[in-house]
Amino acid sequence: MKIVVLGASGQLGHCLKKVAEERNITDVSFPSEQDGNILDANLLDILFSKENPQFVINCAAYTAVDKAEDEIDICRKVNRDGAEIIAKSCLKHNATLIHVSTDFVFKGNIPQLLSETDPAEPENIYGLTKLEGEQAISDVLEKHFTLRTSWLYSEFGNNFVKTMLRLGGEREQLGVIMDQAGSPTYAIDLAGAIFDIIESNSASYGIYHYSNEGVTSWFDFAKTIFDLSETSVKVNPVKTSEYVTKAVRPAYSVMDKSKIKSTFGIEIPYWRESLKVCLARLS
Ligand SMILES: NC(=O)c1ccc[n+]([C@@H]2O[C@H](COP(=O)([O-])OP(=O)(O)OC[C@H]3O[C@@H](n4cnc5c(N)ncnc54)[C@H](OP(=O)(O)O)[C@@H]3O)[C@@H](O)[C@H]2O)c1
């Protein structure tokens, strides 16, 4: 079975590479952005003709959430138009698409679990363009698995865990938001779930939620990172109202993962356990 990963140079792309190596999944290609630019339909046509993939995993995205508020056009181009271009290429080449989306498609203003069928009401440009990308895919392609995830981190790329470890080494104290709740996701676990879905041979296409198990705040997440890594730094709780960002973020964004677990038999690790694994690998 041939798999092509687009956006391979990003965080999740690196994690897919690592998990493919660990599981000895060899028929996966990771083209560079030059060879797999998702905005270039001709390039994808050439790539898919050459590779003839059964599955295409799209990790490519515009992910700068605050910057997106000022760069609406480029953000929409990558997250909406890029998703549509990939979907059309998958249709043409009879490939199944595994696309990655975000909990930011939800408003997240009430403390209740978010299911795949709950209404999406994005509060920021990034979330809006990711939702438009989801819709563009489902308009074009039946054979897609769209996985919404949240708070991704890993030993690769830029993410909250690596930022905290760096700041913890530089400062004596720092302030972290305490009134936004969500579920961290170790991108290695997500990569594993993606390969599980591929290996399941399932035709239960559609939207699925995936994060690690459990709920926390950015403040508690930071405290746990420092406790587990034995970093001595004082973490001060900060309210969202005291830390103004360009993009509005959900206050409570916890996704129900029952569907992905029951459909594919996927077991999801608790966030603290996965964080321990990541910190061990980072050290
Ligand atoms: N990170 C999170 O906390 C988070 C949370 C929820 C959902 N997600 C979703 O999870 C997925 C993976 O995120 P990530 O953390 O791996 O993001 P990432 O590290 O920012 O990776 C995205 C990659 O896409 C590449 N890219 C941008 N435009 C492209 C194009 N036209 N053609 C090909 N590649 C292009 C980027 O390259 P450049 O760096 O050169 O632009 C980057 O390497 C994304 O769909 C994201 O929306 C992420």
C-alpha cells in the first residue's frame, strides 16, 4: 500500500515519519514542499501519477493562528483552497485522503464535550479557513477521513512544550493562561492513530475527533511540564482578559473521541502519560 504525506516538513509530518520507521511501514513518501506544494494542482497530478498512492495524508496548513488575523488571504489559500486541490487530485487518482483539522472550528464557549455533529462556529480566521477546508473536501470527495485535533506538541517543530522548556531555562517566573481548557495531543500518538486508520481498511469515511485523553488548562499543562522535567520556575496564572492576543481562542475546547475509538478500536493515551514520553525523548 502506497502512502504520500503532504506537508511532511512540519511537526506532524516529522511524527508520521518517525512512527512509520518505528512500525516498519516502508511504502510512504514524504515529498518536500517543492515537490508537493498543495497549491499546485499540476504538481500534485505529477506526484500522484508517479507514486500512485492509495492514501494521501495532508499535514500541510497555515498554522500561525494570530498572524492569520492579518493574513486572511494566504491563510485561506492554504487551508481552504489547498484542501480542495488535494481532494480533487485524490478523486482523480482514486486515493483516500486523511486530512487534519482543528478544534478551533468550534466556538468552545460552553463547558461541554464537543462531538463531530456539533455546530462549528469558528471564532478566528485560522479556525474559519480550516472549517472551509473541511467543507471543500467533503463537497468533492467521499473517501476522506478528516481528523480534528487540538494542542499538538512533540519533539519536532515549534510547540507549547518546547516553548515552555526554553522559557523555563531562561526565566525565574512566567505567566500562563489558566482559564482556557482543552486536551493536549502528542503528535506521535496522532500519527499512530492515522496509521491505525489506514491499516483498518475501513470505509467509515467522515469527520473524527482525536486528542489525548483528559482535560487541562494551559497553566496546568505548563506546571506539569516543569514538574516532570524538574525545571524550577514559578508559573503564575493569567486570565485570558489579561493576555490579549489577535485571535480569539475557545475557553472550553474538549472533544468527544467516542467515534474514533469505537469505529477503529483506537486506544488513546492519557495526556500526562504521553507528555512523559515526549519529555523523555526530548531529554
Ligand atoms: N499545531 C497545533 O497545535 C494544531 C492544533 C490543531 C490542529 N492542527 C492541525 O494539524 C496539522 C499539522 O499541524 P503541524 O503542527 O504539523 O503544523 P506545522 O508544523 O505548521 O506544519 C505545517 C506544514 O505545512 C507546510 N505548508 C504550508 N503551505 C504549504 C503548501 N502550500 N504546500 C505544502 N506544504 C505547505 C508548512 O511549511 P512552512 O513551514 O514552510 O510554511 C509546514 O511545514 C495542520 O493541519 C494543523 O492545522 C495543529
